[in-house]
Amino acid sequence: MATLGMRALGTQGLRVSELGLGCVGISELYGPRELDESRAMLRRALELGVDFFDTSDVYGSGHNEQFLGEVLGGERQRIVLASKFGAVREGFGYRVDGRPEYVREACDASLTRLRTDVIDLYYQHRVDPATPIEETVGAMSRLVEAGKVRFLGLSECSADTLRRACAVHPISALQSEYSIFTRGVEDAILPTCRELGVGFVAYSPLGRGLLARRIDAPVAPAARDVRAFHPRFSAENLERNLALVDELARRAAARGLSAAQLALAWLLGAGPDVVPIPGTKRRSYLEENVAAAALRLDADEVAAIRAAVPREAVAGPRYAREELARVEL
């Protein structure tokens, strides 16, 4: 297994492994919990050189942070912990809260659950349209001054919001969905990040398992799997999308790779400031993902993959209408 390299996020000194780990699936959204396997997976991630772990206070209504604190607490000096605030669970959905007083409250609660006295990278999970970004980032900057947070991030914000935020305090990372299936950030967000010296963290780099060919049929709503409500996995869209994945898989097989590995290699080649955070609960998938970091694609290969999976050929938006209304891209 290849050793993971390091990448800089922003210009303030934050460095992380070139592949991180998205942890939400440990607690919810993608079927039932497998906590014993997830514990083993987290420890294996450390063995493979993954040091960047991404969570949020809303994942599992706090369970995810608690679980990471329990499993990784003894390795605190070896890891980079990223968490988020601002998505407040309400029933089966959530509301967005970016008020300064809530920022402080949420951070203190996350520190307790994570069993630490500092969060390395603290994101606003979704932009609160009722609170000016200057007020929210101002409150986040005071957490840095208090020593509770080291670096600041934003998630799913627009280029304009990012500019306004950076005028208040340096932003080290912007996190948004990015994969060969979801390339909207290439239009304005990535260029603005590069202009402002902001790193980019790519969540769902495997299209919620679609690019790994781990979905063959529409997911039943009773399966405790959020993909049952995502348009790209609906009966009318899934077959078209799987045909694109199969084309990617054929290209990957010619190199002795899986479709997931080729998709991650493509994303790692998007720039040294891009850090994908594929999520998993299982060691086997983790090891497959980490192996992709050893791959290098030349310009012709990158262009060929883009041509094989055109943006306009992907069927369905990445979120349902209600959730799309909460992202600024």
C-alpha cells in the first residue's frame, strides 16, 4: 500500500493527508451502523497514513463526533479533526443557524463530544441566509482567538460569500461536493479559491457510492439510506447514470483499477489544493480508496475521462429541490 502524501489547505499552515475520510456514514444516511467494523476501519486509516477526519455536529445528532472522540481520542496529536456547525436537526430535516451566539454554543458542545480542547478545522456547514456571513465568520474568528479552533472553513457557499468571509478572517478550506459526476465548482468556486489562497475539500468524491458501482437498483425508502431520496438514484435516472459508470469502469479495468480508484485519481489530479474525503464504514473500501493516491493521470487521460463522462450526460441533480435551496452553488 502506497504511503499517502500531504497537501496544504489554504495558506495559514494547515496540512493534511492527500486523502481524508468522510465519517458521516459511520453514524447515519447509508444504511445501518456497523460500529465494530467502523472502529477497525478508523484504526486502519491511521495505519495507512490518513490523518484528516471530517465530521459534523449534525451527523447522527452528535453520535459521529462522540464516536470519533472515543476511537481516536488517544491519537489526538496524530490527526487533523474537522467538524462543522450550523445544520440543526429538526425531526427528519434540519434548519440552518449562523448566529454568533450559536457559533460559540455549538463549538463548545463539539469540543466535549470530540474529547478535545481544540478543533483543527471548523466549518460553517451551510450558509445562514438570515445572518450576514460577516457576523458568523466574526464569531468563528473569536473561537480562533480563544484557542478553541485552529483554522476556519465554509461549506457549500458561493464565490461571493467566500470573498466576503475572507475579508473578515482567512478561510483555509471550502468544502463542497466534487466528483467526475458533479463538476459545478469548476465554474466559479475553484477559480475563486485559488485566487484567494483557499484550499478545497471535495466531499462525496465517489458520488455517494455511484462511481464505485455499489448501487445497482433504486434504494427503497425503508432502507435507512438517504440515496432513496436523491434524484440521481431514482428509477428514471439510475440506469442512465450506471451506463456512464460502466464506461468509467471499462477504462479503469484496462489499467487494472476499479472505477472508484480511477474517479479518485482523476480528482486528485484536479490540483494540489484539492483534498477528496471519500467516506466508508469498511476497511476493504478504505484500502481500495487509499491505493488510488498512488495513481497519476496525464493530461490526455484526464481529458479522456471528462469526455467519457460529460457533465450534461449525468441524469438528475445532486440533491432534491429542498436541499438544493440550501446550497449557494
